[in-house]
Amino acid sequence: MDFVDQETLVLNFALHNEAFQSSMRDRIKTLMVDEFQDTSLIQLALFMALNELSGYSVWVGDHKQDVYGFRGTDPQLMDEVAALISESQVLDYSWRSRENLVKFTNALFSEVFHDMGKDMVCLKIPTERAEKAKGGWLEAWHLTAKNNADEAVAVANGVRDIIKRIPDIKPGDMAVLCRTNASCTDLAAKLEHLGVRVSIGQGLLLDTSE
């Protein structure tokens, strides 16, 4: 049984099983859907069915994060559903990013998503965070590495270079995202070799108590 099988079973329960419907009406008063831009057709049908049972829904999504087309999502779904919702709100504040990053993404996305209009795309720094959010910086690294091993060396050297150039930055302030656990292990070894302390996840996810 895969994930789509599970979605199909729950959808059938929500549409046709009276015991399930009764239980959900008693237990669910509000349906919360996050990352709505990643919704597939079957998930939309499931959300609609659960909405009927709960009576109230809040759906949150962002066109700029629509990256799951490979498993059946479609940005048009979000557009058409949004047009039918009676009450909608654009969340136009960034509560966690630095000012320079917000300016950069506003400049980039206002061009890429120009058909949506700047009011739907650009973010602002809230007054409460104005002082804390000041500054920040961006860098673009052009790696000429031709294989994974050389790329790990290049990234490790880049990290060490940042630590040397910027006194306020410590190894614990930085995070590097890798595609695989093996890549994390390889990069960690390269960083340790350069004298940069590193922490990575240990063991397999299914072995953790959580």
C-alpha cells in the first residue's frame, strides 16, 4: 500500500462510510491544510470531503513554492480553489528573514511571477522585527567541480572562507543542505579535515525513538 492508496481509502471513508463521517464530525471542528500549493487532485477531493464534515477550513499555500508537479500537483488547482473561497487573505510579512534576503526575493519573484502582481508576491518586514531584521548578506558561488567529491571540497573551502572573512560567523551559525546522507557525511569529513567543527545526523530515521 502506497501513499496514494491511503489517500484513496480515506477519501472513500469520508464519502461513503457513515461511522467514519460521524466520528469525524464529532472530532474535527476545523480542518487546517498547509502547503496547499502541493495539493494533487485526489488530495483536493479529500480536503473538500473533510471540509464538509468539519464545517470550517483554513488553507495556506504559496505559488512560489510549487515544486511537486512530479506527483500530480497543479498550480491551476490553487488558482481555481482560491477563486471560490469566500474569505481570503494575503500574508505579506516575513517574520523570520533578514532584510537583504527579503529585498532579493522580492526583486526576483516580482519578475518571475509578474502576472500575479507585486501585491501578491512581495513581502515586507514587520515593524516589530525592523531592528532585528536589518542587514543580512547574500553570496553566489560558482563551483567548477566536475564530480561530487570535488564539489564537497569546494563547498568546504567556501564555508571555511566565510568563517575567516566574517568575524561574527561561527561554525554553529551555519547549515549546509545536502541531497543525501552520504553527501552530508562526505562534506562533514572535508570540513573536519580543514579544521571546521561539524555536526550531522546520526543513524537511520526509522531507528530513532520518535
